[in-house]
Amino acid sequence: MKKISLSGWFVIAVIVGQGLSYLASPESWQSFFAALPRIVSMIAFWGPIVALIAGAIVAAVMRLMGFNSLEAIRAESVEQNNPAPAILFSGALVAAILFLMLVIKP
């Protein structure tokens, strides 16, 4: 018998969850499914805008910290065994996305 991978379990969980959701309330599930094209179009519209703005914010923060490229962050983090630049990069990215989630109301 073949062992199921972790991603296989995730797929099974999504399928079972959707089935249970449909059985619990078919009308709600169908109304969400009808709204799915609108949701996908909003993601397609706002995704690149958020990525550009968040990238600009992260680049500005990293330049203020003295890093001119991702290679400089990698060199400091890996070669000098200092996790601070990678933590700053991740924190700036999360902060930028959270900020944009507050500002952009689709």
C-alpha cells in the first residue's frame, strides 16, 4: 500500500471539508461558488498592486538598514551567521502587507 504524502492529506482535507460544507448548507455553498469569479478577479486586480507597493516598502526599509540587495542580506545572514537581516526582511514584508490590508478596502 502506498503511503500518502503530506500534500495528499491536504488535498483530501480540502475535498472532505468542501463536501461537509455542501452537506451542511447547500445554499450557502452555492452562493459562495457563484461569487467565486468576482473574488478571483479582485485577487487578480489587487495582487500585483499590493506586491509592487509592498516590494517598494521592503526595499526602502532594507536600504535604510544598509542593505543594497537580497544578496547582501543573504551574505550577512548565512556567511556571518547573523539572522537579524533575514528577520528584518520578513518583518518588513509582513508589516507592509498588513498595512496594505488596512488601507486597501476592495
